[in-house]
Amino acid sequence: MYLLQQLIQGISLGSIYGLVALGYILIWQAWGILNFAQGEVCAIGAFSLLVLHMECGLPVYLAFPLAIAVGMVISYIIEFIAFRPLLKANDTGKLIATIGVSICIRNLLRMIFGADAFSFPSMFGDTPQKIGELIIIPQNIWNMVIGFGLVALLNLFLRKTRMGIAMRATAQDRDAARLMGISVKRSLTATFVMASVIGAIAGMLISPIYLLMANMGASLGTKGFAAAVLGGLDFASGAMVGGIILGVAECLAAGYVSSAYQSAIAYIVLFLVLILKPSGIMSKKKAVEKV
Amino acid sequence: MNFANIYKKTRIWIILAVAVMLPFIVTNNYWLHIANIAGIFAICSLSLNLLTGCTGLFSVGHIAFYGIGAYTAALLATKLHAHFFVSLICAGIMAMIFGLILGIPALRLKGVYLAISTLAFGEITYQVFVNWTAVTNGTRGILGIEPPVILGIKFNNYQKYYYLVLLILVIVVVLIRNLLHSRIGRALFSVREGEIAASALGVNTVMYKVIAFATSSFFAGVAGCLYAYEVHFISPESFIGAESVSVLAMMVVGGIGSIPGSIAGAVVLTIIPEALRSVGDIRLVIYGAAIVAIIIFAPKGIGGFLEWVDGLLMGSRTGKKMAERED
């Protein structure tokens, strides 16, 4: 029973990591950039919700979409200032630039909100439900539902809508997409904003579980990155799997070994997976490089 | 002897002379401390440059080696009262051992996958620093590292210690420069440019990657040891993942693969946040923005700019000759 409890906890946490990972993967596929500012985008989402819900007193059903809108606008600004000029830069340069963006945002948040931690009430009620011996916190269930729901929605969007198909084409081959009359710039922007919105939602979902801090993006970003690589950066479907493996590993480590080493164990799992299957657990092809 | 020739012969001595004179110009203890930290980070960024810049092996957890060096030195200094040079070498060797432990399995990985395994390594190391209280004293850190005594001279203030850092920095620069200009260095560059092509030409890529990991982590450990003796107190907070990122930023802002660039990057990125202290909390926002701006407007980094100036002073009109030679 204890095991089941930990598993639920882990899957719930893991679906949030999966959403963060999805943001990394979308941007990686379209832009060829690992966006190290993804964690900070999550923090922006969480803090927007905090301001709108707690400070302005808006009810959750209003604050939630508004916070998403705020995340969209801010991510568009980030894309315009820092990412668009970098399309032709070298890979390492791009990576460092995204790190610069993340330092910038993290410290802006610290300037505005201070270094204190904020606690955020659960959007779905705090009272744990008892099913047999299991104690279930509504937030955990909602995290899973929203996580998987978003993935399904995204999948539908990418496959069925014109914009989604254009985005996929751009990710696959930028030049060919341009020749087919797709506005590459617009699809790149759309992908970036969409990835940021997913990140922002992940930030909002995790805020009742962990405390909100200006530097929360650092750890959340690293976990999401780890999940993305676990699932394989070239497989959007792997994000959730990677996230859940990481979340479950963390919770089992905390439950059975020691909570002090919680994240260390998660990283050891990651390290082992990388060594044994370098291209991510979802990949079928062998990593053979052609000249 | 025209100007270009004189410049070519004397430039390195001029820079050294300025570096030696610095403590007489800047007498403020606080800024001397910053200068020492900049020198220490210059060694760290040079070591990362050897691994990432020259060999193309991406490391996002480099601060772990620096931390291992710092903890080794601190433990040797406080528990065994070891001589400075003993701690220095042991710190380097200890970091190198961990570099090999990480490096050998990680050889299977490429690009971002290697990057994330180094990231994981950095996080694991940090967690061990925090939680292995029996050895590292946890978050309280290790206190009371005595200033080093060499040949009867006690390096008990920032000014004296500055010369020690400078001496080791110069030694490291000479070692890395000679390494890069040797057969090994060319092999490392060939691994970066095209691993398959390199192995087709008979370069033992596996061996050279291991060499890159080992030397790089050795120098990072040395830098960590210098840091421990500089601040006399170490705690895990100095070795968080964000520090790896700032070392990486130093290397890239300085210019990938360039020795003067790595040093310049370390100096500039150490000074910017300190110089901006007067403007308050916004300084780190500016620091982040400055990194983005440098990448956008000067893709070759400060090193590229230095090489351009260097080329101009050497008489090439466009400053291109030097840059091409470096490539």
C-alpha cells in the first residue's frame, strides 16, 4: 500500500516533469536549441498565477487563463529579443544565450518578489480523500489529468490543424517547409510560445506542491531537462514517459532510501539510463552516425 | 625592427608586467579578492575550454571537479595540515580520478547527452557535499583553512596570495598552450572537428577523449584548491549547478577554444557583477542580459575581439591573419 502511495505521488510529480520536458522537446525539434530558460518560463507561469489569484483576488477559473495569457506575452517578448537574432549563431552560443536569458529572468523575479518562499493553496482543495488505506490528494489526480490531457490536446493540434502541421514541417526540415509556402518564422514563434505555455502550466501545477521561489525555475528546469533526455529529445511521446520515470524514481528514493538523497538518486537513474541507452528510452533505432 | 615586430616580441611581457603591477595599483583588499577569484575562475574556465572548446566534449557540470578539488584541499589542510603544494597536487589528482570515473562511461555519449550526464554528475556531487556530513560537514561547510606557507613566506593576505594565484595561472596557461600545440592538442582539435574523420586518420579518439577529461578535471581541481585557500571556508553553496553554468558562460563569452579569451571571459564575468554592486539587485539581470548581448553581437566572444586587435597591432590590416592562424 505504501508502495502504491509513493507510485501515485511519483506519477503525479512525473506528469509535471513531463510537461516541462515537452517544452524542451518542442523547442529542441523546431529551433535546434536546448532552451535552458524553460524552467524560468515555468516560474513566470507560477508567479503570474500567484499575483492574479492571491494579490488581485481573481477566482482560479479566471486567474488560470489570464496567467497563461501573461506567459504567452512574456514568452513572445523573450523569443523576439533573445531567440530570433540567434537563429544563425553556433550551437554553443545559442545554449549560453538561453542560460543568459534564464539568469536574467530568475533575477528579475527575485527583484520583484524577493528571495522568500511563497506557499500557494491548492486549486482543487487540500482535503485528502481516503480510498481504503490509500490517501489521495486531489491535486495529485488533477496533475495527472491535466498533464495527460494537455499532451493529448497537443497531439491533436499538431496532427489535425494547419498551424500544427506547419509547425511539424518546420521542425522536420526548415528549408523544405519554406519551399512549401509555410511561414517558417511564424511557425517557429508559434512553437516557442506553445512550449512556453506548456511550461507555464507546469509551473502553475507544481506551485501547490512545492513552495514558490524566485529560483524555483533552476531545479524544475533541470528535472524537466533530465526527463526530456530520458525520453529522448527526438521523441515528443517520450517526454511523459521520461517525466514519470524520473518522478517515480524520486518518490521511491525518498520513500525507501532517504529524502536527503532524493534528487541525487533521480540523477543516478538518469546517468545509468544514459550510459545504457544513450539516445533515450523511447528510441528504437540504434545510434549509428553516417558521414 | 618595426612596431609590429617589437609588439610581437613584447606583448606577453607587457601583459605579465601589468598583471604583476596590479596589486600596487589596486590596493583595495576587496578588489584584490575579486582579482584572485577572477584568476581562479580563469584557471577553471581554461580547463573547461580544454574539454569543451578544444575537444568538443560538452560539460555542464564542471564545477563538480572544482568542488572536489576544493574539498580535498580543505580536508587535507584542516585535518592533516598538509603543505600547500601537497594539497594542490592531491586536489588535482582527486578531481582527475573523478574525471576519469565520469569520463570513461560517458565516452559513449555525444553532444547534449554528454552534457546532461555531466549535469547529472554535478548535481550528484553537490548532493554528496550537502549530505555526507561526516566528511564534508554538510551545509555548515569546512572552516579554518590556514593560509599557505611556502619557503617560510606566509601568504596571509590577498596581495601575497595574488602572486601565488598568478604564478599558478601562468604555469597552467603555459602547460595548456604547449599541450594544444603538441601532437595531443592537434588530435584533440581533430576530435572536435570530426570524430569519424579523425579516427579514419588513425587518431585514437577514445584515448584522446580520456586525456581531455583527465587533464581538464585536473586543472579544475587545482583551481578548486586555490579557491579553498583564498576564502578559508568552503560550503556546498559555492559548487551549485549555477556555478557550472557561469564557468561555461565565461568560456563562451571569452571565445570558444581561445586561451586569452578564456582568461578575459573569466575576468570580465567576475568583474561585471561586482562592478554593478552599486546598482543593487538588478545587477544579475544586467549580467544575464550582457551574456545574451555578447553572444548576439560578438559571436566569437571577447577572444575574437582580442585576436582582431592583436592582428591589427601585428600589422595585418584586417586583423584576419591572426584569427585564421588560430583556427
